[in-house]
Amino acid sequence: MKHVEMIYNPYLMETEIHFDGAEYLVNKNSALHDCKNLRLQLWIERLCSALEKDVNEEEITIDFSGTISDFEDLTLSCQHHNQKNTDTKFYCQHIRVMDPSDKIHQLKELMDEIQEGPFEQLKTAQVQKNFEKSMNDEFEIAIIATMSSGKSTLINAFLGKELIPSKNEACTAKITRIYNQEDTETFSAETFDSEQQSIQAIREIAPTDLVDFNENHEIQTIHLKGSIPHISSKGMNLVMIDTPGPNNSRDMEHRTQTFRIIQNEEQPIVMYVLNGSQLGINDDNLLLSNVSEAMKVSGKQSKDRFIFVLNQADKYDVEAGESLQVALDNAKSYLESHGIEHPNIYPISAQLAKLLRMQQSGEALTAKQRRDSYDYERFIEQEEMQMHRYPTLTPSVQNAIKTRLEDAADDKEKAIIYSGVPVIEEVINEYLEKYAVTSKIKNGVEAFRKVIEQENMLFKIEEEIQENEEQRQELIQEINYVNELLEKGDHGKTLIQDIQSLSDETAKRYLVETHKKFVGKLIDVSEPMQQENQVKEREAKLMVSQFQKEVELLCSTLLIELEKGIEQGLRNQADAYADEYKKSIQNLLNSSVELNIATSITEDVLTVNLPDANELILMYTEAREIYVRTETRQNSSKKWYKPWTWAEPSTYEQDIYETHEFVDMQKVIKQYLNPVVDYMEDLLKSAQSQATEQTDSFKKMFLDQLQILEDAIREKMNRLQKLTVNQDVVEEEAARHKADKEWLRMIISKLDVLLTN
């Protein structure tokens, strides 16, 4: 058996793999050479295959040093590989390190210590701003649902109180952002209009206030602040977002916001709530296809962040032969039919969890709610109703649920766990620790790490030349060379010329191609209905209603794709130029050009003025008689007293016709498409205009950054110049900085402990 040592640092996103006395990832012939500085979850599924090929042993044990959640991902990946019946079997051993959530407090204490230290370069407004931004960044948990899936009930179950009215689900057109404020007993609210101007603030709200907010057409967004008590914040600023859902939102910006969340590169959690009894409705087809696409990028993290919830799982009567497992299998097949591979599906009873938690907190229940709460006994008595048994859980989540059950004070508390809602809470906790907390620590450290490294570099230079005259002379030559380059400006002239000639043509070509692709999709969606020449009026209304939903979702998706096209096209060029400049000064200054590219096509282009479906149907409706059946009728003219009728048959066959309203769907859809095509054209023009504005803005911003960098280099050269005057000056500077050097090394030591243990 071969032992492979693997060390993964999630804060620096650095991996080391050692075997046979060599570091595997630095070998250019390694299949994982490109993975050394990537998040583990982006490439972990490639690890076993690569090691199987390059280690060439029948049994391999990976001794892993890293967090427990990363170790569990490694173990799961090895198990999947072993199930493929390959020639090599993998085993995993864990060398434990400190949990990430413990480090945020340490990082804040370290920053406080730095601010009390002797280095002004570490106290600048920019350093403090960057650190505060990293600490205050919000982490979003978005909840999306189809109609009548119990989304509001689930949110209330998380909150442990009846706050979000259930009727919100059917008619809401607002986005509600719930900001976690731990240890608060009540919720405050503030409402905003479409321009994000505050309308009203209430210190302590009731559910009736939210009903009023929802009926106020001036209000577009609602901010609530209060405790989300059963999700551990892990030091993060949690925000739970109640989205209207793209299939029932009356506002296109809100639909578009849902798609932005799904495709957000920051990887927020997306909780998709399904109603097991309504799987297969067409409303969420396009939405799920977008989810599928988002899950196929950024490796395992993209899969982990999508949580599929099968609500109202308690509606199945297991005693009558109904099977919850069959419902879960159906949900899995339904999601897989939309291209979602291996979805994480969690059955729950949000209603039971909500009612029992309300009782725990002493909230009053209605008579019906009290009756419903007695259903907890079924969860205690019937093992099939214990929702936590169904999903595949990581060992960490399993242990957390086991601990909750052991600590449960009574059957009602156990029933809450059996409802499945706490399982979702623990899954969220695990995601936060694995991804969000580590990113927060990494970003917080980056706020001051480069400055520390620069100061430490100067001290090292000071020490090296203190006893070495030859090195001092070499430094003088290097300083003179750099100053000469800066004075001439030759090193940056070509780059500046490239920036000034930067064109938006690449972005615009992408925009045109994207527009063309979506017009094609629009035609594809409309094609089946245009084949229907004559359709009954009722059926036509259903067809047009569904078509309208698909068109609105298609337009929202187009908007997001155009925004991404503007940003990506410009960012690719910007990154290339920034890299070139950094290469030219990489030995002089450890800095980077800060890019600020944020694209959002808004204003007047966000409204699709779709035709009124009923008017179009009425316009192209005509009445026609159609054959419906043949009836056998009595010959009423045949009488006994009319001998001339005796030879006539007693009955005869008569065709029956009815008058029906028919709609020419071909004409309806053609008429419907015209304003949609115009809208897509307007979106393209707006996006092209935005691309031009972004390009011009980028040019100015980048050139300003170049000047800032050159000023910083000059300042550093001046500091180095002082060390080259003579040996006495070097020794004097070294003595003066002795205490500063000791302090800096102490900070570096603490930082190393924070980032490695």
C-alpha cells in the first residue's frame, strides 16, 4: 500500500501532494499540474484517476491534512472511484486542523492588533476599507419555489414564528430580504421603491404589516431584520431572500433577479422548493434548465449550493400504501429530466416544524393549528415519516442530527428533527463553513497581507546589505535601472497605447450572437403553436398563457446573458492588460490593478409590453359549426293511421352539429411575437450602448490605476535608496527598525498559524 500525503489550505487555496519524496503538483507532467492554486472542489473528481495513473499501486491511502468538510468531500470522491471497480482502491485518513469558523474571531483580533502597531502603511483608509468589506460582505440564501409549494411556511419554520403570510406565495411581487440579527426577539422592517429609496420603516412588525406591504404597488423591496435562530451564522452576515419566483412575479426585474441569483459567481445558496404533488408543471421548465447550466460550472461547489426541498412530504399516507420514497424517486427523475445530475433532495414537513417551534417559543396557535400540531405523533410512531432518514448526508451533518436527537428534551423536539427542516439547516451550516467562511478569511487576510509582505521584503533587503557591500552595489544598480525606466516611461507606453485603443467590438460581437441565439429560441418556443391553425377558445387561452410565461422567462434569461457578455468581454481584455503590466513590475512591487466592472442593464429596457392575450384571441376567433356525433331518432311521421308511411323505417340517423368558437393560433402567435422581437432588439441596443460606456470607463480607471502603481513604485525606490547611501546609514536604519521588525515577524507568525493550523 502506498501512502500519499495531501495538504489543502482552503484560505490560500493551495494544495500540496507528496509521494516518493516529490511534490506531485509542481511536476509539469502531472495531470493535476493546473490545480495547485484552485479550490479543492473544482478538481477533486479528477484526483483519484490521476493518482491511479501516476502512483500505479493497487491500494493508496491519502493522508489528508485540512478541514473536516474538505476531508469528507475527499472521502466521498474516493468512494465513488472505488465503486467503478478500477484496479486501484483508495483509503483516506484525516489529520485534523482548526475549524474555519473559529478563525474569524482570531482574524478580527489580529487586525485590531495591526491597527495598534507601528506601520502606517497597514493603517491606511484603503486597507481598513478592504478589511471591513470582507468582514461585512453578505452571504445570501435564496429561496425559489413554484406555486403552492409551501415556501412561506418553510421560511416561517426557519424563523420559528408566523411572520411571512402564506397568501404572499400566490400573489407576491416583492423581494423580501431577511437580515440575520442574532439574539433579537422581534423583527423590524423597511420598505423601498424601485429606485431603492426608503418608503417606510417599522421598528416591530406583525404579519399584517407584510400583507399591507404586498398590496402597496409603490413598494418593490422589503428588508426585514431579526433572528434566524436555527442556522449558525458562522460569523457570516446571513441574508435570506424570499423571491417571488419567476413564474408568479408580476415584475420583470424581480424575475431577472432570480436568474441573477442562480448564475451568481459568488455562489450563494439556492433553495428550490418543490411540491411533490405538482411535479412536471411547465412553469419551471426554463428555470430548471438555468439551474442545470449553473450546476455544471465551478465543480462540486456549484452542486452543493443548490438544495432541492420536497415540501409537504407528510401528505403521503404510508399506512394506506403511499410511499414517500416513490415521491422522492419521482422528484429525482423529474430533476434529472431537466439535466440536473445527482440532485440533493430533502423531504420535509415545513408546517409541522413551524407549528412545533411556535409552541416552543410560546406563540399563540389557532384552533386548526393546534389540531395540526398533534400530527407530530405520527412522526414519532412511524419510522417512514422520519424525513432525516431519506437523504444522503455527509458524516458531519449526520453527527449534527444525531446530537440534536440525543439532546432533544421531549417527543415534540424529536418530531421537529423528524420533519426534515433541521437537516436543511445543518446542510446550510456545512456549506457556510466549507465555502463562505474560508472565502471570508481569505479575503480578510488579503486586505493587509501584501502590505506585510512588502514591509518584510524591505527588512530582508536591509539585513542582506548590512554586512555585504557587494549586494549594496547591486541594489544601487537595480534602483537606478528602475528609476530610469520610470522616468522614460518606456515599459508602459505600449500598454497605455493598447488601453487607449481598446475597442468594444469583441463584446458587441458576443452580444449580437447572444441576441441571435435567443431570437432562435423564441421561434423554437412559438413553432409548435403556430402549427395549430384552429384551436378551441378555452384551449387557446391556456396555450397563450403558458407561451407568455415562457417568453417572459426567456427575456429575463436574455437580459442576464447580455449583461454577462458585456462584463466578460471587457474583463478578458482588462485581465490580459493587467497581467502584462504586472509582469513588467513583478520584481518591483507586489501590487495589482483593481478592476471595477459591474454591469446591469436597467432603466426603461426592463419592461416587455406584451400584447393582451384575450384581445388577440378575440381578434382571431370565429364561430363555426362542427360535426359532433350521429344520433338515432324515431321517425315521428310514421303513423298507423297513415298507410302510405307503413313502408318507412321506424328510425333514422341524423348528424348533429354544434357551434364552437375557434381561434387561429398561427395569427395570434405571429401578432404576439412582434413586440417581443422589438423588445429583444431594444435590449441588444441598450447592451451595446452599455458596452461602449463600460469600455470608456475602464480606460480611465485603468490608466488612473497605472499612475497610482507608478507613484507607489517611486515611493518604494526612495525608501530603498536610503539604504544604499553608505554602511553607516544602513546600520542606523537597522537599529531604528529593530523593534518594528520584531513586531512584524510576530504578526507574520500569527498570520501563519491562522492560515495553516
